[in-house]
Amino acid sequence: QSFFIWTAGIVIYDGGTREGDLHSSNDAVNFYQGIGITSKFSGSYANEVYSPRVFKGVIRYSAISLASQPSRGPSISPTPAPTIEPTPHPSKYPVTSNPSASPSNAPSKRPVTASPTKQPVTNAPVTSSPTNHPTSSPSTSPVGSPSFNPTSSPSKKPSTSPTAHPTTASPTSSPSARPTLSPLDSCDNGICEAHESTATCLFDCSDLVLIANGIGNRGAQGTMFQIKAKRDIAVTSFDFYGSSIRRDLVEVYTRAGSYKGHELSETGWTLLFSDDVDQLGRNDLAQIGGLDTEVAIAADEVQSFFIWTENVLMYSGGNREGGLHSSNDAVEFYEGIGITSKFSGNYADEVYSPRVFSGLIRYSAISLTAPPSKSPSRLSTLAPTAQPTPAPSQQPLTPSPSKNPSKSPTLDPITSNPTKSPVTNAPITPSPTAKPSTSPSASPLRSPTFNPTSPPSKKPSASPTYQPTTALPTGSPSSKPTSSPLDSCDNGICEANESSTSCSSDCGDLFLVANDAGARGAEGTMFQVRARRDVAVVSFDFFNWYPGREQVQVYTRPGSYVGNEMSETGWTLVYDRDLDLVRQKLTPLGDFDSKVLIEAGNVQSFFIWTAGIVIYDGGTRE
């Protein structure tokens, strides 16, 4: 019997040796290696199926018997052949409490019912004597009630009593000289025709939808794609599938033309939407609501969009980036990319191509050109004006403007009493020298200078200090000088000759920043460290993806982890606790259950595991 377990929460399994091989068994059940799969009855085998994989879990069952139970009493007549296996025990009681010794020789003298009905239960037919064939001519008068089913074929002759009045009160004597373009060519019919727009038919041409793609089986924080308008449209919103049920920030950016070459730079992008959105998981569309600014796109123009969320939005693998994926009579949608960073990082690590956004594009059909006038002009102009004024001014701007410009400036100044002295204060020195003094001042200034002199003085000070700086200088140098002025405990530096035993303040609780918050993640990460001096690794802080309380485990092994990724042999568990994880923030684990001692020059490997997803970055070389 085969089984398929599916959850958006990620089923954990191990890698196997060969699909279909026996993996474990007991005296009742054999369990065989299978596959991992990222889609539910959709997609392609090459992209969705991982083989071999071994389900990690427990199979619960009961031991039952599917064979029929033995009869409670012996057969009335013997079987033609004996049974293959006798019943384990004879029945304790006969099937009937008082079976007859022999069958009755005659039927019962009394009927089963005391008084049978005199008439049949069913009502009489509608007609007392129905005909075997339909009538050859229609009835001369209508029936009192309509028939339950219409006649199989129309009547061969016209009705003997036509209607007394025509359907229309005053029919036209001749057909219309200008018939309508199409019987459907009217507003409020649910179809936005080519000549209609929101300006002329709001009901038909607003809140339109293009299904870009169905439910996706892959995802990242962002996706970029472009659309082409086949008529003037305004993009109003998007619906998308999130990877999990949660409320998270969603941002939508746009730019005219293609996004190619602009995946990692914010220059040229315009932010249209930034707010928290309730995301409903992989199988239900999340609606972001109206964009803060609708994006008008003229017919035959291309516009790019970038949707970003702190959760993960879903998409599918594509065939070719830039290839047409879906369209209708107004919009063409093209395959794009998935991206794990927002305007940062490098293309090789952050961009996945091709990818197809899963969701809806909401838009309205608009008109970016002014509609024609309803009626022609009655009088034609002789010649158009180059730049006509809307209307002449009724009053001059100045109440009484001068007829001619003034020939000379005003005789009186603008201010009646100008200041007699400058506004700024006098300089600090009444008569500053043109050159600096050649010797220093004989006595110090009462206040320090604002800026010290650029070169030092060439001569010693005229008045040295009266007393030396030290009260009692040493008569001779120390016979055992310190190796370095900084070579002392409690200076914040763990020197080569110090350790946590000799100077815990300097050599305890040290750390190395391995990497900042990354843009990728998985349940686990393995890495190795090399000690350049004797060290004891006591804990880790790490960035995680999903908030909540999750189990965190840390394993270690001496030497490299390479070749030991899939086997627990040789690994030692040094930490196993449940922690309250905070999304994309450093979570301190606290001290390991036992310190990991590494001698200088040796390599030690570590494996951090949590269902909360450890965040990491793509690297250059393992």
C-alpha cells in the first residue's frame, strides 16, 4: 500500500540509497524507501520529485484478521465437500431459539394482511383513456394548466386563434437606416468592448482580472516580471499565494519598460504599495487591496513589477525568462524571475530564472486619449491661433501704471538713515601685525588660543615647571621590565600569554562575527572552524526565519564534516533545547551542555538544526 503525506509545514525526511529498497521492518510490516515531492499532484517530475528519500516518522497500525468469522450454528444441509479448515469451536447456541423439526407441508391458511385494499394505491392517470400516439392536429383551445414537459416537435399547423394584438404597439414601417454595430455592443453587458473604457462604461471596464498563473510550488521573498498592454489599461492591484499563513509586510514596485539590468538596483523603481497583508498560505490567494497609485500603461507599452514580502511568495518554474505565459484581450503576462534580496546582493546568489509569478493581475480598461467631441463645430475658423489666451484680462495688474519708463533712478536712498559704522564688531587686535612674531610670548595668555600653532616652538620654554611630574622618580631602571606597555590583564585585550584562567575579564566571552543576516535558509547548516590558538567554543547566536518556539540542536565532530553529512555516526550532541525564536534577529542559544575544546591548529565541525529555519548566505566556494 502506498501513502502520500502533504503539509505546507515541510515534512522531514532523510536521503536514501535506492528508491524501493527495504529500509525497516518488524514481524508485521515492511517499510520501503520513497521520494520527496514539492507539489501536490502537479508540475513536472524533474522539478518536483527528489529520489531516493526516507520518511522520518512512525507508522501506527493494528494487527487484524481480514478472514471471515466462523458461523454461529451448523448448516441445515451438508456441504458438497468438507471445509478446508474446521471452525475453532462449535457454536454454544442454535441460531433459532426453537427450530421446527421439519418444514411445513402446506402454506399458511390466513393471508399476511387481514384486509387488503379494494383500490390500487396509485392515483388514476391524468387522462381516463390516454392515446397511444400524439394527436395529428393541435387543440382548438388552450388547456387549463401548462403541460409538465414541452412537445417533442413543433406543431405542423398554425394556431387557429392567433393573438388579438401584435407584440409591439407600433412596429416600424421599414428597417433602421443605421443598425447597431453588434447586438452585444452595449454597456452593462459584462463585456468591456474595444471602444469602451471606465470613462464610458464603468461597470464593464473596471475590476478586470488576468490569471497570471495557478498555485506555485516554489518560492522566494520577491518576484519580478513584466506585462504588455494590448489596450490602454491601469493596473490596480495583485493577488498572490504566500508560503504560510501569517501577516507580513508586502511591497510593490514598478518601472517603465523591462526590469532586465535593474534587478539589484533601486534606481528607477517607484514604490506603489507598502503595508502588512494577511497571507493565507500556499492554496489560498491573498489580496493586497488597491495600490496607493494605479499604474497607467498605454497600448503596446511594457511595464515591469516587483512584488516583495518578508514572508515567501509562491511561483512556478518557467520555460524561458521573457516568454509569454498568459494573456487576454487586454494584457500579456511574461515569465520573470524569483529573487531573495531587495535591491542588494549579487545576481548569481539572489536571482532564480525563469520563474512564473503565481496569482492575479487586477486592472481596469481606460482611455489615455481624450474622447472626440459629441458634435462637430458649427463654424470653421479661418486660421488657427498659435497660442490663444483663454480670455483677455478685465483689469490691469497695477492700478495706475506709468505710461513711460523712468529716465533716471530715484534721488533718495531706500533707507532714510543708513548706519554710520559697519555692523560687524572691531577686530580683536586693533592693529594686527603683517607677519608672525619671531619669538614666543614672554608670558602666557590669560585665555587659550582657539587654534594651536601649526609648527612647534623652536626654543625651549623660558619658564620651565618648578617641580618634576613624578614626586619620587626611580634612581635606576627596572631590572625586569614588562614585555609590553599593553601586556597586562583587564585592558580589554586577550594577549597571547593570557587565557581565561589567568585573565577571565579579557579572555572570557569572546566572539567572532561569522556573517550578517543572510537571504537564504534551511532547517540546518554545517560548517567548520580552525583554532589559531587553544579555544573553547561555548555557544552560538544565529538568525532564524520563522518566529515561535522551536527545538534547536547543535552537533559537533572533530575534523571536517565532508563525507559525514548524511550519517549521525561520529557527531556529538552538545545542545538540545526549545527556544523562543524571533524572526530575522539574532537568537542567543545560551551555553552548550558541554564546551567544545579545540587545540591550536585543529579543525572542528558544527551542525545547527531547527525547524525554525537557520538563515545563511550563498558563498563562493565550500
